[in-house]
Amino acid sequence: MGRKAEFSDQQIIDVGLALEQKGESVSPFAIRNRLNGGSSVRIKQVWDTFIQDRLSRSPDESDQVEVDLPAEIMETLGRNIDTATKQLQKLAAESYKTAQEVAEKRVKSTIDEYKAKVTVLEEAENQATLALESSDKKIDELESQIEELLTKNEFLVSENARISGMLDSYKVRIDQLELIDKSYNELLREYGKLEGRLEALKIKPNERIEESNQNLA
């Protein structure tokens, strides 16, 4: 009980791609929630490796279709391309100069800002991963304790049944002893009565005569 489910690299990647297609944020925790388990550390390693491999691949070149054009159109097109190219070069140079001046002021601060954000997010993710791993271990410990408590509970139920049986037996015995005690008390009373009668029978005859005369007078 309490063991985290293991998933293949492809299962992890498929879930990450599915999240991307839906426009959702892809993170080890989002993938783990979709999988309903797994190690966040391993999921992060698999997904990061997949992203690096994908970025390192060169995109497929599109098939080029060549079309033969008349010489007049090609000549006109060439002149237009030269003119447009010169204009674009001039515009690009001016735009680049302006953009460079503005960009140089912003790039460094922007890079520093994003680096700081990335550092904060990575730290938060690491802390969350550690917390999640700690929670998983705690769940394992609690489930182990539950198993121990269930075993103890079964023993206590059995012991309670045994003690209840003993109590019932003792109650029956007590009832029997009470009946015996009651009978014994009745015998004592009967014994007392018989003992009194016996004492009366032990009186001498002349004492009886005197006692009778006294009663007659």
C-alpha cells in the first residue's frame, strides 16, 4: 500500500503534449495530476529531456515548387526586387539603429528580470516537489500505521468477545451463588428454630410442673 504508480516515458510525454494542445500550462504537477500519480522528480526529468530534444531538432524543409516565368516579367521582377531590396535595406538600417538604441537599454533589465522570475519559479517548483515527496512518504507512513491499527483492532475485538463470554459466565455463577446464599440463610433460620425447640425439650420435668402451676395461679 502507498506505493506511487510508475509510468513510462512515453506516457509522461503524451500527457504533456495533450496539455500543450489544449493551451494549458505544462508542469510536472499538471502531468502528475493527469496521470493520477508518479514521481514529480522523474516526470520533470523526462519532460525537460523531451523539450531539449525537440528544440535541438531542425524543422523539416518545405518542398519548393519552381515556376518558369517569361523573361520580361523576370526582368521587371528583378528591377523591383533590387529597388525594394535597397529600400528595405535602408529602412532596415534606420530601424535597426533606432531599435538598437532602445533595445540596448531594455534588454539587460529585461533579461535580469526574467532570470529573477525563472529563479523564483524554479525555487518554488523545487520546494513544491520536496513537499510533495515528503507528503508521499507521510502517506506511506500513515497507511502503515493504519494497517497496524487494523491488526490491533482485530485482536481487541477478539479479546473483547472472549472477555464478554467470561463476564456472562461469571454472571451466571454469581446468580447461582446468590441462590446458594439464600438457601443457606434459610437453613440457618431453620437451624435456629430447631435449636430453640431442642433447648425447650431439655427443661427438667419438675421445672415444668412448677411452671404450669405458676401459670394456673
